[in-house]
Amino acid sequence: MQQPLAYLVQSAERYCEQNRQRLTPNRRDVLAILVDSHMPMSAYDILDAMRSKQPSVKPPTIYRALKFLQDAKLVHSIESTNQFLVCSHLEHPHQPQLLVCQVCGRVEEIPLSEHMQAHLNESAKEHGFHLIHHAIELHGICQNCQ
């Protein structure tokens, strides 16, 4: 059985190949750091982790990799905390709902249902608005911290 890190990175590589995108070494390293962390990370946390491999790496390298990974829906942004989290469903990238624990900082990803996505799109359309991106973050206390 493969380790989770190897499996998730290979899933991302397959996804990129299928969509004619390139998972460059820097993008792969950023993704691997996020997968390995098991917790959301800021861009500067990722930069610090990356410096163990590439001491001269600069912030723009991290931000470019994160932008690509977000656009490819391989990484989600937690906008309220300015952190990033690897998508837990790399086989089929999607728009998530994120459950953010206010105590321990753990984030759980729940796929947004097709019904909810359709409702959001319809509501926006009723107001003359074309929905391009949305972030649904639900803040509370996880079961372990209750």
C-alpha cells in the first residue's frame, strides 16, 4: 500500500496530465509540503519548509505555485486565516465547504453538494451576478475540542 503523501502527489500529477497542465518541481514540492503537514499552512510557513530543500527560494516562487495549485483546484485557500490546505479529494477537484475549528485550527473539507452549488448559482443569477468563485467557511468547534 502506498503512503498518503506519494498517493496524493501521484493523484495530482495524473490530474494535471489529464488537464494538460504541468506539475513543475516547485509546484510538486509545495503540494508535498501541504500534504505532509496535515494542517493548513500560510505561504510563509510553506516558504520556511521549502528552504530546507532550497535555501535560496523566495516568496514569489511559493505564491506562483500556490496560485497554480489553487487554479487547478488541488489546494484550497482558507481566506479567513490566509492559509492553504491540500484538497482531500484530488481525484475530482471541486468547490468545497470548509469546517474550521476555532480552538485547534483543524480544517475539515466537505464537498459542496450539486444542489447547493446550483442554489448559489441561481441566487447570484437572480441578482444579475455571474458567480465565478466562492468560499464557504463554517467556523465552530470540532468534535475533539467540544
